[in-house]
Amino acid sequence: MPEQANPTVTLDVPMGENVALYSGAGLKAALPLKRWQVRGGDRMRWLSGMVTNTVNDLASGEGALNLVLNAQGRIQGELNVWRGAADEIELDIEDAQAEKLLAHLDKFIIMDDVELVAVEGVEAVGVYGPDAEKVLAALGVSAPSEAMRQSTAVWSGIEILIRRGYGPVVPRFELWCAAEKMDALCAALKSAGAIEVGDAAVEVLRIVEGVPRYGVDIAEKDLPQESSLTRALHFNKGCYLGQEIVERIRSRGNVHRHLRQLEFVGDVPVVGSEVMLKDAVAGSVTSVARIGTRVFGQAMLKAEAELPDAVLSYAGGSVRVLQTPPSEKEIEKEIQ
């Protein structure tokens, strides 16, 4: 399957949606996610051999980001692995990646007692922002206190699965329930104070948080250590497809480029703009978004562009490599 093209990010987000995400609680309906159960007696061993992070060591109710590689160590996609209270194993996968990833995984189910089964009839809604937990509490729903944890609840007779995702700037939750109950759940969340937000606002939040997206910032030609998604790698879990390449990079040296979060000072660049180190091209912009007066993005940069004395620029101004994403308070200042 060809790599996904880099989309043009909509920079103009209604102010109310920004306020919700960074100062309140934003509600994103109809998340483009699907869940898949991994069934069969060989499921733990097989899945551990297919992904880059731990499977066997996941605690009950815990999840982990994983990359899926080919034999050459190139990234084929990303997914989350979740372990339930009765040792159920689930994957959640973005719709845009599902067909490719499932076909890739299916090729390696040969003599294994393994079956990938779609979880039908359920949908997910996202609740993001510093007040997300308060909104859930108003419904009598107790949310997980740590990232990549899940819990279950019953609200008004509706069974809900709550998953807390990775959010370096603001908390984020995904609530799963039966599709026919979703309208009632969304209405209750709005009544509790959540404000509906659109795709553009959620994409800007992702870019502000510096979270890479496969098919946008990461492509199938990239290696795991180039992606900077170290939270998706486990170096003591045993063998998996592509592990030899990952381990060779870790033990013998480093890669020559990394995906990094940037701040642009000047005009808003377009995706594909070149980042320059003196007169040489050091990388190109993969994502970009403006919030208030600040402009953030990501780019795959050559290693020399990350040296302390490196001076980076682009056609519209200067570039700064960020070590951490902006804080919630910094962004609040931009939307006041």
C-alpha cells in the first residue's frame, strides 16, 4: 500500500473549541477508531512476536503503544494493545491504518491458534482537556488516573469502557459504548460541560502536543528510532519481527535523523517546507499548526541540526527545536 500523503492542516479553529481543549473539556464525537480482539491459545506469544512493546507484562487494565515493523525494521503502522481483567487482549487501530495493518498481521498467522475479530456495534467518543475528569465525574463515571489505563462503568444503564490515552499537555479519554447509545452519552457529556470540537481542533492539539501521526509525520520507510516514539519500544521483551534491526541500532550506534517538534518564528510554513541549517537542507516539515501567536510543527531532521549551536531557519523565519511541548498554561495565554 502506498504511503499516505501529508494533508494540509486547517489552521483556523473556532476560539471556543480551543478554549474547551486547553481550559475546559472538548468532546470529539465519532472517533475514527476500531477495536479488534486477539483470540486463541497462542495469542500472547504470537502478538508479542509482532509488535515492538510488551504484551506479556501488561497488567490487567493496562495498555501500551506499539509499532508494527517489517523484517527490515521499517514501520508499517501503529496501534495500542490493551489487556483486560480476564486476560482479554484487544487492539485499537485508526481507521486509516486498519486495512493495511490487519493484512500485514494476518500474513503471519500460519500454524498459530490466533484469530483477529472485530468488536462490532460499538463506537468511541473523545473527551479531552483539563476538565475532562470533572465532566466524567459529573456523570458518576470514575476515570483512570494514569495514562494508558482503562476501566469500566455503567451510566444510566449504559455500559462504558473508559480508556485514558497519552496526553503530554492535557488529559484525554476515549469512551466506548454500544453505537445505539452514543447519542445519549454525548448529550449527557455536553450537559455536564463538554463542548463539541471538530477534526481540525483535535489535529491542532496533536501537533501542539508533539505527538507523531503515522501517515503524516511517520512513513513506512522510517525506522522506529527515527520516529522518536521511544514509549513504543521495549528492549527486553524478546524477539519480534524487525527486532534485529532495532537492537542493532540501539547497541551499535544511532540513526542519522529524528522526528522532532519545532516552533516556527515568522510566517506559517506549509507542509513540505524545507528546514535549513545554514545553506544545507536539514529536513522538511511534516505537520504544522498555529494557536494564538505561536506556530508549532514537526519535521524529520538530520542529526547535525540538533547540535546546541545549530541555527535553523525556513523561508519564513527561524526555527527552534523543542525538548518538551508547550505547557497548558503557555497555551492558555495564547487563547485568552
